[in-house]
Amino acid sequence: MGTFRHPIRVGRLDGTTFETLEALVDTGATWSWIPRPILDRLGIHATDRRRLQMANGQIVERDSGWALITAAGVTVPTICIFGDPESIPLLGAVTLEECSLAPDPVRQRLVPVVGLALSGARL
């Protein structure tokens, strides 16, 4: 699947401070990845550490914290990885699913999707 960039807004959970970024839509990344200086500037603090496997197979541990992310007009609280200062912001699979969005790589846009329910759920 092709990749593309999409504008997102990243902000504090209290909604007081946001910054607009161009993020690479990356369904191969579990969580969204935002360079640490941006999260620091917004006043977003690390609350946990997470292990991640990089594209080269290396396992790394990075700080993570909660932020608001807006993509295609949908805003959700989501976990963000504190990325290296010079790294590219990534919009990861968890955030996309939380927003009920999927990538359309041909048209290079995000499209709304319908969520799935348990097959045994009673209506």
C-alpha cells in the first residue's frame, strides 16, 4: 500500500493548546509518533514507556503519553509515542481506528469507515 501525508492537529487533553502538522499516514505503525520537541512544546507529558519494533527489526523503548489528535475532522484522545527530534510525525493504526478512518492510498485521503460489532451481539 502507498503512503501519503495528511494534516493533523495534536493537542493537550484539556483542549487548550494545539499544533497543526503534516503526518505520514502509516498503518504499519501501531501508535501515532510525534517528535518529542512538539509534544514538549504543547505541554504533553510522558505517562508510560512502550516497546516498539522499528522497520529494521530493532526493538526500542520510547516514552508515550496521551494527546488529542484531530484527523479528517475527528478528534480523539490517543496514545502518542515521543519520537526522536528530527523524526517525521506518523499517524498510526490505533489512532486511525479510534477515529473510524481508513486510508485511501489511491486518492491520498482518509475516509470514514463503519465500525464492527460482535457477531453474537443482540440488537
